[in-house]
Amino acid sequence: MLAPRTRITVCLCSLTLVACAEPSDPAARVAPSFDRGGVPGWRKCFDATATPVTIGANWTLTNADGSPNTFAPTLEALQVAGLEINSTCGVRVGSGEVGSPLAVLVRDNRSTATLSLAVTRELIAAGAVGVLGGGGSVTGVPAAQEAVGSNVPFGANQTSADVLSGCTAAELADPAVIKSPTPVYGPGTCWNHGGLFFRTRDTGYRLGQLGGRYARETYPALTAAAIVYRDDDTRPTKDGLRDEFVRLGGAVLAEAGHIVAGAGTSVAQFKTLLQTITVGNPSILLGSTNPTHLRRFIQAYVELRDDPAWTAKPSNFNTLQFVWSATLVDNYSNVSPAVLAVLVNQNTFTTSAWDPDSPAFQRWLALYRSYYPNAQPNSLFYMSAYDAAIVMALAVTAAGTTDGPAVAAKIREVANPPGVVVCPGQWRKAFRFLAQGKDINYEGASGLVDLDERGNATGIAFGIYKFQSDGSTSLVSLFGAGPPPACEVDDEDEGAGG
């Protein structure tokens, strides 16, 4: 991942966003492929003097204590989207074939719900026609709720809370289903966001589903499971794990949560938890956690495994397999040899991934590196941030207006089939087709961002990761995604370099 800045503040520019700590304006580093000076008439689709179309970015740049957040560098992905759009045709408002500049206003939510709410209000008051959210569940939920309540589209590039999943058409028509005006998750109720919310990432529930499927397909003889989950899991990964594991013929014997906030759960507390949930003698353990608590959890497991005083140890305990549905990419070389051996031999995790061989990803990476030549983005948050910005701008362009509900009505149209496939780096192609009233189907850097009825992306790949003997983690396979899109060359646009 790109190294976080030592101290990040954000400046605002009329056309694009820039991070103040950058040694120079990224706009000054536009690659030669964007220099269309030798292509007669290509800029006839752009009016640099028009009133900019403003999109807000409620981003997690710093933590509550002011230290840089590891999510902060993904702001560069928004820069790339803004620079691509403004280097070609801009954003279309009206019925013509000329675009206006895109302005992205950035505010730091500092990883707190209260500030995230205030930031969203500030962005809307400043004229944002749509808001993008970067961060986790804590900041995503209040931001999305405030934006939707103000009839402003909200695009999340995060897994975030599944309470943000909206009502389907069937649920809206069913009088027995409660249509909540605020985000909610659970049977018999749904969030009626009116199509104003979309997410270019998978949901926590789907993450759990694919983890449960992987566990059953990979270890068919291990039919009895226990589930460990984060107590702050507003992404119901545990529900997906349980539902899919049981659907495929397994049984879940016990479930228990652990705290990750503050000091979190200690090794001693994990030992008690493990003893409790393994009473029924499960053969596989499914769960969600974070890297810090994974280290503690496996330490607790090793201590119990090697404790001769624990005479009530279940027979399967020493050979338990662990399948985690969580982002656990990290370096674990700082754990004991015994803990590392368990990680390597008994643990696997599934999390969102991307296909590095996909034409759409390759186009995006080339575009990204045209601005940041040394970029090594190794998190899906980079790609999904770019995708969220592009989908929002495409919806505005398709609607030809900045009216929130009108823009929302176009979000699924521009992201889903049918239509001409448009990939990263093909903004001018998309602009031209939309200006002509034609359908497009945007396929993203992160994968197929086809949006379901609830506004969630489908077709995003999941990865199977293994722990390595040097403490690293390695992607060993992909599953869950559809076929990669064919990013067809458009002679008119490709001849102009974009």
C-alpha cells in the first residue's frame, strides 16, 4: 500500500482535490496520454468556464487522535478519477454534449461518527450533488443516513454496515415488511433509501456466505462448526457464515463475540471464550476478527492446546481448522513459532480481492500510474474508491442534472447491463455515449460493480489467503466473481488517448 503521509490535511481546488502534503500538484503530473493537443477538436466536449459540478468526499484521513489513518492514501484514487474526468469531457449537466468541470470537496471524518455526520452536512451545504464515503461502519452509517435524508446520493467504497442495504422491490410491496427511513438490518425490515445509496464493495453478509461456502467445499468432512465474531460487527458476517454453512449441510454448535474496541479482548479472555464455544466438540471454527486479535486468539489457542491441566479438552481441539472471513493481510513474523505454525497449518482467511489480470484492472492501474508512477496499491479500497467516484459522475452525466433523485435513478443504469461496456480510462467514451442517449455498462477496477436491488455491488472477487512461514500472507486463489469484462477499444476515443 502507498505509505500514509506523516501528517495529512486537505486543500480544496476548484477542479480537482489535492492533498496539501504532496510535493506538487498531481495535475502537473498528467501523463502524456492525456495531452490531446495534437488531436483536433477533442476538447469541444468540455467547457472549462462552466460552473463546476461538486461531489463531496467524507473521507477517513486521520484517527480521532489526529494520527494518519491507513485509509488516507486511498484519497489518491479520487484524485485519479477527477483528473481523468477533467482531462477529457468533464461532467454533463443539461441536454447538450459539453461537460462541466468536476470539483471534489474533501473533509476528514477523523474516524468518528459525530464528525462524519457534521462533515456530510457541511458538504451538502457547500453544494455537493453527491457524497462519497471512505471509511468503516462507524463513519459510513451516519454519513449515508444524512445524505439520503437530504435527497443526496451517497456512494460507499467500503463494505461497511449491512444496515446500509436497501429494500428490494418485493420488500417495498410487502405490507408485512417494515420500511425504515433509517439504516436497519434484520428480518422483516429494510432501509428505504429510495435508490439514493450504492456501494462499490461487497457486503459483510456476502463475505460470510463465501467463507461458509469455502469451509464446506474445502473441508467436507468437517460438518460441526463454532463461530467467533466481532462484537462491533454491524456487518453481519457471522450471519452469512452461519446461513451458508448450514445451507450446505453443516451444523453450527455455538457462537460467541469478542470486543475489538479500546483494549479489546485479552489472551486470557480468549481462552475462556474458546473453552466455552468448543464444549460441543466442533471440528472447524469460522469467524471474523482483526490482525491484532487474531494474534491474541491463536496465542490463547496454543496455550490451551498445550495445557496439561485442561482435562476436559474436546477431542477435535488440537486439529481445529480456522476459516476467517475478514481482512487479515499483515505480517505475523512477530508472533511465537508455535503461534506461527498454527497460522500456517490450520488457518485460512477469505476477503475481498481483485483479479490482477482483468483488462479493467490493468487499464485502471496504468491510469493510476500515469499520475503516481511508483504506486503499488495493494488494497481493494483504492479501486473501489475510484469506482465509486466514476459511478457517481456517470449517473450525473446520464441524468443531465444535479437533482438528487434524478441522479439516483441513473446509478444502476450506468453500472449494470445492458449497454456498451465502459472500463477505467474510458471516460470520454462513456460521456459521448451518454450524451447520445445510449446505454452504458461500467465495469470497474475492483471487478463487476453491477448493483443489485439494494444498491450493493455484485461480482466482486473474493480471495483465499494463506499464512506463510515468514509471517506474510499470500493470495492463493480467487472465487465468487463473474468473468472479466471485455474493455473494447473505441476507435474515436482510443485515437485520442482515452
